[in-house]
Amino acid sequence: MSKYKVDKEWNENKAFDANEGATHPPRYPREFLVKVLSNSSYSGLKPQTNLKEKRVLEIGAFGANNLRFLYEKGYKHIYAIEITESLVKMCRKCSKDFKLSQIDENNIVLGSNLDIPFEDEFFDLIISIGTIHYSVGDDIEELNLWKSKLRENGRTYLETTGPSHDFYLDSQRISENKWIWGEKSGFRKGKLCGFFDSEEHWGKTLREVFNTVSTGRVIEKSEFLTIDSLTAICEK
């Protein structure tokens, strides 16, 4: 049985860092998500069609910024989960601020990587950006759960921290897939997380669960910051 514990410190007040100049949760969608879902040359998979009939779930929808893109892309059956009531409330509010009136706020609910309160084979697409590394040591368990929620030929889009990310380099490794967040991770400092050593390690793990896996890597670098993201789109 999983020992995964939800971090209840995640709340609306920690959705952005005012000390770094942010004034609100993210308003714009993840750029590589937009590219992958808008151009099949990134994944090698045929584009999904009849989007208005497809059901899509985002795990960790945060400020509804990706929901906004999905709605404008043509998905009309949109669902989301967040790990605390505070973040559920924030996501619902942001959805309204974006005037996403056709997204039922009752579709934005409490849940987690290992607690998805929807029936099996319900979704055509599941999105997880920056959530898988919180389920320390439970990667296969959660990936199998996500797969069970997908319809036949359903897909999942994933992103997680890569090995040249500042957070990865600042964290302390304690075993094969267990790390302790470092100083740069803010309120997460000292808590457990799970990273992947390489794109190969990432892909090998995903291929234990999904029939088709296309991995990628996105690195954003400035003089002061490096953000490294391992990406994947997988098909059941």
C-alpha cells in the first residue's frame, strides 16, 4: 500500500513568490504543452480529433492556466484535481477569472497523484506537469493508476524536474530515487522528493507502464537560473 502523503503546506498563499516579483498564479499555459498538443511532429502521434467530445484531466491544475489553453484548444469536458481545499478554491476562482464559464467548478476537485476520484477508463487525456516527483518511490504505482483512468488509446502528457535543474542540483540524494529538497526549493526544503537521473531513466520507467512513449527535454537557462524539464507524451 502506498505511503504517499499529501503536503498540506501547499495553499493559495504559496501559489506564487511575491519576493521574486510575481503578483498572481501563472496566467499562461506551459509552452511545451501547447507545442506538443498543437503539432504532432513533437510526439510522432496522430492528433486527437473531435476534441469537444474528449475528456481531459489535469493533475495539479494550480491557477487554471493550462485549463485555459485546453478550453481554447477545443476540449469541452475539462476536469482538474488539486491537493488541498485552498488550491481547489484558487483554481476555481482562476477559472472564473479566465471566463471559462463552461468548465463546471464541480469538475475541479480535491485529489492527488494517487487519489484520482473518477472512474476507470474515463479520460482521453491526462496532464501532469511538475507533480510526479512528489510521489517518492511510487512512480510505477501512480503511472499504473493514471493509465487505468485512460480510455483505450488515451494519452498522458508529463513533465518533471530534469538533472540540470537548479532544484535537482541543490537537493540531496539519499537513495536511488529519493532526494531531500534543498535550500532553493523554499518551503519544500527538507522534504522528500523523487527525481530521474536522465531522459533514459525517465523513458525506461514510463515504458514499464505505457505502450507508446515519446520523451523529450526542455532546458531554459539564464545567468542566474536553470530550469530543466523532462517531458513525455504516452499512449495507453
